[in-house]
Amino acid sequence: MIETDRLKAAALYSGGKDSNLALWRAMNQGVRVECLISMLPESSESWMFHFPNAAWTTLQAEAMRIPIVQVKVSCPVEKELADLERSILLLKSVFRIDSLISGAIESSYQRQRLADISKRTGVKLITPLWKEDPAQLVEEMLKAGFDIRFVGVSALGLGEEWLGRRLDRESWTELQQLSRKYGIHLAGEGGEYETFVCESPLFKQRIEITEATKSWSHDSGIFLIEKARLVNRETYPNLVC
């Protein structure tokens, strides 16, 4: 039995729904999150890390009042992994972490590489969502009040109109229908879609996206946040970012 209340962790944080849910679960289990680590890939070709709007994780970290370290990484994947490993060693020195939180759900490719890095750096890998039912995970986030936006789509059935759309009950029902028709992974684990979280139960403030653009090519696209800010819930109780 792991005594989670004695763990001091860094959370591998992309700003998307899975890393936010993993962070929330770990903290609810008593893990002390000392900092976030956000990897900023140079292109969407990254095999390991979330690309769309990763730079905006600083605003999310501010909303949660958690320190964040951002690391620019470049392809190929071996270089990305080396950058992550060096960063974890630095965080061990600065924040005295002994564990790493990841939002991996089904990607054995990703989880094994993180496990290898954790072993070499001497930290424990924590994967709160691993092998759980993706539909149940999304349901959990919806019930908990996560405000999730689609910021990248690359799958048959997901058109440009999905970019910037909120993952709510209506879009969730549509996504399940498209999954049955086209085989889309419900959590987007195969790269079918990527997300950005504007609010979670850990946020002290929520994020308002004030300016954004859509970039579409062939059958995939990205919703690029140009400007955003933090707003107080009591000031904007019905705000939709």
C-alpha cells in the first residue's frame, strides 16, 4: 500500500483534460504536488507530448497557484525524452520531488518510456488514470465541472466546427455517436482530438479565451489561443471561455 500523503510529486502537465484529471485525483489521494512540468514541443509531430496551446499552461498553473517549469523540446523522440529526464533531475534538486504524475490512459508506448525515465532518475511514476474506462473518465470530468475545449482534431467525423467547442453533454453525446461510427477513441488517446482546460475543481480562477484562430488543413486542425486571461468566478458566474 502506497502512503500517498508522503509523496512529493511533479505533475507532467499538458493543459489538457487527462493531465488535469490525473493531477486532481493524485491531490485528492494526498499526494503533495510541488510543481508542474510542461513540455513544449517544437511541432505537432511530437510522439510524446501535447502540442496545441502548451505555452498557456503558465496561465493554468497561475489559476491553481502551483509553480510550473516549462521545457522546450525538439524532435526526434529520443531528444524529447532526454530533455524530460534532465528536467526531472533538476526538479529533484530544486523541489525535492520523489514522484512524477502522468495522465496516461492506454498508451503503453508513452507509459513505458516514462517508467524507464522514472527508474533512471529515481522517482516513482504515478498514473491515476491508467487502463480505466475512457467513457467513465470523461463522465467524471463532466460531473466535477471541468470546462474542457477541443483545441485539436484529427479524425474522420471531427470537422473544423469542433475546434474551440466545449466538451459538454451535447458534444459528448455526439462524440460517442461518432466513436461508434468511425472508431474514434472516446478519450482521444489515439490523437483523434486534443483539449485545453479552462477550469477544473483545482482552479482558483477560470480562464477566459479572448482571442483565438483556427488553422485547418485537409482533415485536421488546431485551435490556437492568441490571448487569454484569468477571471474571478463571482465576477463572471456564467462566463463561457
